[in-house]
Amino acid sequence: MRLSIFTLILTFFVISMASAQKDDKRKAATGTVAGSAEGVVYALPQTGIRVHVKATRERYVNGPFHMYAEKMLGIGNVPSTSSDRWNMDEMRIEAFSEPDPDQIHKAMGQAAKLVSLTESGILSGINVSVKAPESAIQTQSFLTKDLDQQVKFTDLSIWSFYSAADSTRSFKMVSKNMDQKAAEAAETIFNLRNSRFSLLTNADDEPLPDGKSFEVMTEELGKMEQNYLALFIGKSSKQTYEFSFDFIPGQKTVKGEVFFRFSEDRGVLPKSDLSGRPIVIELSKAENLASKQADMSSAENAIPAKNGLYYRMPGVAEIRIMDGSTQLAGARVPVAQFGTTAPIPEDLLEGSFRLEFFPTTGAIKSITNIEKQ
């Protein structure tokens, strides 16, 4: 008898455990646990400012005969050392979004089954399949190419390196010193100038070649002169680089925030490199708009969302990128965290409406009545 009672209790326990496991599997399959019962956690976006900078690096390499430029060619103030010079050519401002840690909410009940989220967990739509753009990683690279490899000088000597043959050897190598090489190069420059002048003025009073041949001849004479001249005045080479910087403002006006640094000698630098002068960002919040939004979301007007769903009414900011007292770029941009939040009405969540949101600001993009389509 005791064995039968024990067997009955054990059988009842096993059946209860199996029933509980089936119930848990059924709830998980229908989304009850993670969906309507527990709710869906989501974030509203905060707006970030991304500035793209295009800069040019010009590398100057002094010529091997720079010390003879004034003496032999009459060209003064020729640099005696190589150097870099950077210039910021273009600056472009754009906005991006990421989850706002101060705006994390949970959709409850029937509304939890309707939400669509981006890959970062930002609310992107309700009762609609919204294809959110794939996120792109912005790499801040400060690597620069070696322009020394692009600037080279070639020995342009046109006089013989060999002496005449004698009874003991067929030839003898002639070693020219720097003075001789510079004098030869200077003489060649003047000869090329005279040749081109004679060709252009037809000094020999002879029939000139046809138009295309004449153009090629004068062009080649000019290139030869420039190659020789570079031995005295040096050469330069340019390379363009692009940089991107991100900044996430808070909820208030921003003044004098160091964004990155810049040096004419070293170029675009991170803000931690104190060898460059600071380039700062300023965001002026549109206080009138923010005040009106705050009045609508005040305690007496605010209605908590029973469904847990909220959207953003973004504010507006005037952005300025400053180099000292000089403004480099500017724009007016909607900024999510400069505005306020509001609950989504329950009437829009019974399944008859589709809502889409702007991914950068969290504002409502469109409301569509499905039944009237």
C-alpha cells in the first residue's frame, strides 16, 4: 500500500514537471515571455555630429644645387631645407544617431508585438517592416603617405663622364665636383631658354614645322628647363587626406569644445596632441523651440504612456566649427536631445496604423491608416 502511494506521488510529480516544461516551450514559441508579458526594451536616438575634413599635404624637397640658385641663376630666397605644409581644403557636417542611454523604455502589452528596432535597438517603426540602413564604422586614421618617395631628383648631366682615350687605357672616369655640376646645369638652363626663344621667334628665319610638331617641341623644351631648374629651386608634391570626427552633445548649449587640432607642419591631429592649435565646435540650442516643447511636456500636460511607447520631438541647433575667431563651417541641424519626448497615443496602436520614425532624431516620419489603403 505504501509503495502504491509513493508510486502515485512520483508519477504525479513527473507529469507536473513535463506539463510545466511544455508550457514554458509554448510561451517561448509564441513570444509571450519576451514579448507581451515581459515587454520589449528599446531606445530613442540621440543625435551626434560628424565632421569630415579634407586636407592637403604639400611636401617640399630642396634641390641639390639650392646653394647656387642666387649666384648662378639670380634666384634669391630659395629654401635650404625640406618641409611640409598642410592646408584644410574642405569641411562637411552631417548628423548620425546612436541609442540615448537616458531614453531607454519598454514597450508593454499588445504594443510590444508591433515595434520594429534597428540593429542598435533604436525604435524605427510600429506595425511596419522598416529596413534600417546598415551601420558603418568611421575610422579615424592619422596615417600619412611618404611623399619623400614621390619627389626624386635625377642627374641631368649632358657632358661626358669620360676622358679621351690614351695609350694606357681606353677611357678614364671623370669625377665632377658640386660646383662643376651646378655650373653645367645652369648653363643648360640658359641654352634651353635660348633654344625655345629662337624657336618661338623664328630667329633663324627658317620654315617652322607643322602646328602639332611645333607644339610638341616647345612643350618638351619647357619640361627640360623645369627639370633642370628644380635642381636649384626644389620640387614639391601634394597628397590629399580625409579625416572624420564625431561629437555627441548633451542637452545644453555647447561652447568651445575642442574637436580636433591642426598644425601647418603636421596636419590634422587628434585633440590629445597639444602640438596643434585647437579646432573647437559650438552648438547653440534654439531656446524658444525648446521652451515651447518643455511646456507641452510639463507635469500637468504629460500623460504617461501605458504602452510604454514614446517618440522624440527634436530641437534645433546652430553648429559652428571655429579656428580661433575664424569660422570654418556651419549648419543648422535638428538634434534629438535638444528637444523632448512624448507618448504615442493608444489609438494608434490597435493595429490599424503604421508609424515610421526618422532614425537620426526619433521624430515621427509618417502615420498611415492601413484600412484606408
